[in-house]
Amino acid sequence: MYYTNLTMMTDFYQLTMMQGYFSTGTYKRKTTFDVFFRSNPMSGGYSIFCGLEQVVKYIKELHFSDDDIEYLRAQKCFSEDFLEYLKDFKFSGDIHAFPEGSVVFPKEPIFRVTAPIIEAQFLETAILNILNHQSLIATKASRIVWAAEGNAILEFGLRRAQGPDAGIYGARAAVIGGCAATSNVLAGQMFDMPIKGTHAHSWVMSFDDEITAFREYVKLFPNACILLVDTYDTLDSGVPNAIKVFEEMRDSGMPLKNYGIRLDSGDLAFLSKVARGMLDEAGFEDAVISASCDLDEYLIRDLKLQGSAVTLWGVGTNLITSKDCPAFGCVYKLSAIEGSDGLLHPTIKLSENAEKVTNPGVKKVIRLYDKFSEKIKVDLIMLDDETIDESQDLTVFDPVATWIKMTLKGGEFIAREMLVPVFKDGLSVCGQQSVLELRQYCKNELNSLWDEHRRLFNPQIIPVDLSTKLWELKNEMIDKIRG
């Protein structure tokens, strides 16, 4: 929050490995690292890639200050020639990534770094810190928005976020994921996002009676008067007093727009339905009923099924902290390294846990869409030099259960390369989009999924397959290492 230069936001072992590469003379050796994750958060059917803008800013501002160098010198474990090298350290490589706001799936590379090993290694911690957090919150927000079935979601979580940065960048991610606005004023200012809010119970309690509090609020904000009605008694006091104030507005000729009530406690389904009837009977059919109170996608879904009359939802703690799944699982793994011939050669990490065996080589992701529905059929991970002919039939198969196959007919699918250039030779080559533009892009991406992929429980899973060439390379390398 307090430093634009986050160079020292790293794990100590990144620096010790960097010195190791430097002292052994291998620090200029070219490498490729992949960022990917192994499972969707919340047991969902997809995730949202978010945080790219902050990663770009971090990399552009990379440099070790004199104070940084002095601090590292004081640790008494770094050589003077290495510290001297750090004075001119900057990123000089290439980066490819999914566009921010994209729908992404487990096991596919969503961010790819190709650079000298000393540079690529150093980026790991900060990249994972930024992408893991914002991708998690954007994914959570998209689920909540889906559960609301077209009702607007407001992000209200700043006071419960894990610190200022989580509140600010979590609000950004939530809006990209589909929220209509945030209560976070600084985030709104920083990222040009809509800000919204009503008033607290303390406003009502600070006056002698509830109706006076409502009247004074309406005088101040006649075009945005959402009144909190549960301070004393929702149905016997709050709603009737709100109706009386709305009648006074109508009788005085004040325009009634952006007005209504907010519920913050009790049985939201029951209270909203009764309140809706009271408002309608008084002639305020267009009055908004908003709700807060520890909401998440599961509760909103249940309330909708029970006929709730709420049309505007304020979601705080469970969104900004992703309370039921507090961490996203992106990892950063070496996939290729320069050989004595100057070419990049594939590397692979093996494990007794099959999920932790990596995919080797410099790769790309091709997303295959049905040409007619424009829905995603499959993501195909391929080696970077492979191509696809959309006019020809294409058969893909599950990389583990290889008998599970899908044939896409030539002329009936569209192939889209997902990893696009972000840095070239150390220079940023991607344009910057506003948060609202990213939100619209994310909405379009989510529309490429069927509802079966978005349901909250036991969603249908989009296949992520390997090309035949990559699958054969992976198995050859496993056989060679295992003997």
C-alpha cells in the first residue's frame, strides 16, 4: 500500500537462488516458467484470471534502491559482486498471459515467462501474490453475481478485508468479476469505478426518532435515498416510516428515483416479501428493496428460490475474504531451459502425486469454441510451434483417461490462441483497459460457458487436453527419467 516499488516483496530464497545462479555463471541461461493452478476454488467449474495490470506495473518498476542493497548487505550472506549486479537489475524477457478477465481452467498455463533464469526466478513470489488474490476474489464475485440472476451486486467488504491492499485490490477484482459498484471510495478513485452506499444504523440512532432520521437523509440525498429500516422493528416501524417519507416526497413534487429500503437482519426472504407488498400497496412499485447481512452465493441462491423480493444485494465479508475458500492455488514452475546449443529444452517435474507432474516445454493454450453456439468446447495445451487447421477435423483426448475422446468437425469450430504478448524484450506491449471495460470482457467470457458449467454444486467441467505431440513428449520424458 505504501510503496510503488515492490521489488523487495519476495521470498528470501529467491534472492539466495539468484546469488547461486550468479556465482555459478548460469544466471543468463534462458528459461521458461509457467503459472497454472490445479483446481478451481469453491469446487467450481471455472476461474477468472485477474490482477494482470498490477503485475505489469510491478515488473515495469522493478529496481533495487540503495536502501535495498544496504539492507541485503546487512544480512551478511550476499557477495559484493552480486549486490553490485543488483544495482542495475531489471526485467529483460518476454511474458505472455491470458487477457485479464478471462475464464481459465485448471492445469493450463495462464501466464508464461521467458527470460534469463535469474530474472524469471525472481518474479515468482510477487506474480503469485498478485494473481492468486485477485483471481480468487474475481471468481468469487462472478459466482455471487450468477446466483443473483440479474440483480445488481454491490461490494461492501472493505471493513472486513485483510488489510488495506486486500480491500482496495479485492474491490477492483470484485467489479471485474461482475459487481455493479463498491463501497470503497479509494478503490473507486484509483480505478474509476462506481461507488455506492446508504447509511448505518448509527444515523437512525443519532436522531430522536426513526422518521426524523429518514426525513433528514432524504433532504440530503433526494436522488439516492435507500433507507435502512431494521434499526428498531422492520415491519412495524422501519417500512411504515419509509413509506410515510416516500409519500411526503411524492406529495411535495420531489422526483422519486433511486429510492427504496435496505434490510440488514432477520429472515430476508420473509421480510422482503412482506415489505414488497406494503410498498406496492402504497403505490411505490418501483421502490428498490436491497439487502445485506452475511450474504454469499449460496444464501442468495436460496433466498431467490424462496421468492425473495430483494433486487439489490450488498455483499461484504464472504466476498472480500472469499471466506469459504481463502486461497487460490496458482503455482510457478520451470518448463524449459536453455541447453548448450542455445535452444530451449523441455523440463518436467515428477511426483508421486500425479496432479503435481508438470507439462514440459514452451506451450500455448488454444481455446476451441463451437462455431454456432460460441460456447467453449475444450481448451487444448499445445507446444508453441504447433498449429491447428480449423477446416480439418480435430480429435482431442483426455490426457489421463485417453479413451475419452472428442472429435470437432472441420468448419464447425473456432480456434483462439489465449496467451497474448504482455512484455517483449523487457518492454510492456499490452494496452491498459479500464476496470469497467474488463468487467464487460469478463461478462462476455462467462457467456461462453453453459449454465451447467457455472452451477454452484457439481458443475460440468470443461476439458483441458494435451495435443498428441505434447502428450507424447511428456510420456517420453517420464519414461526416460523413471528408466
